[in-house]
Amino acid sequence: MEKVLVINGPNLNMLGTRDPKVYGSESLADVEKLMSKAAFDLKVEIEFFQSNHEGEIVDRIHAAFKNIDGIVINPGAFTHYSYALMDAMGAVSIPFVEIHISNIHAREEFRHKSVLAALAIGQIAGLGIYGYELALRGLINRLRAVAR
Ligand code: CA2
């Protein structure tokens, strides 16, 4: 059974409290419920981690080395400028999918750029929290295709 880690970055613990037009009205707990269901369906083990602190996320990525088969990550605003997260993902070489609830390409210029995306299997943006489920399904599909 594959082990997948879901990482949510800064401010995503506030999901559902405001800005419903941009981020919808579901909470992070709803995201975890949705993903747990999909994980059960797919027969994968899933673990959730959220932090507002860059170094804590780097530490969690390092701890995943050799322990986790794939990562779904919404790096929040770190997406756009964190070379530390980029280097951490590069260091552990764990296949990952980057997900954004909003369509970052249709928002402010600074959100158009992701410093992680070039290392990812792929990026999903703009599909709301459903994007997390799609990210998990896409990740598992890729892991199983490679293992075959
Ligand atoms: O669209 C996404 O998923 C983002 O990663 C969300 C980040 C933003 O900085 C990225 O550019 C795009 C921000 C998450 C903040 O979430 C909140 C939700 C509700 C209330 C306050 C913050």
C-alpha cells in the first residue's frame, strides 16, 4: 500500500472562514475528509500536515525521505518564492503534485509563478478543493504506472 503525505502551507488552516469567492466555503477538515475517502477508494495510506512555518514544512519533507511514496502539496504563498521548499522537494526526490484551490494564473502577477512546479509531476489550479482529490488520483496513477 502506497503512503501519501498531504502538505498544506501557510494560512490554509483558515480555509472556510473568509474569501469564499476565491477559496470556496469548505474548511481544511473538509479537504481532509474528501481526501480520506479517495484514499480509501484507492487503497492508499494518507497522512496530513499543515504548517504556517517554512522550516517546519522543510523538516516534514525531509522526514518523508524513504518513508513516503508520494506527496500532494499546496504550498500556499510559499509556492511563489520559497527556494527552501523547492530545494527540499529536490533533495528528497519524492514524486509530487502541486495543487491550488484558486486559479493562480488568473490572479495577481506574483501568483503566476511557482518555483516548485518544474519539479512536480503536474500542477492543478482553479478547481476548488476537488483539485486535491484529482491530485491524489493523478499521483497514484503515476506511481502505479511506474511500478508496473
Ligand atoms: O489557491 C491556492 O490554493 C493558494 O495556494 C492559496 C494561498 C495563496 O497564497 C496562493 O497564491 C494560492 C493562500 C491560502 C490562504 O487561504 C485562506 C483561505 C481563507 C481565508 C484566509 C486565507
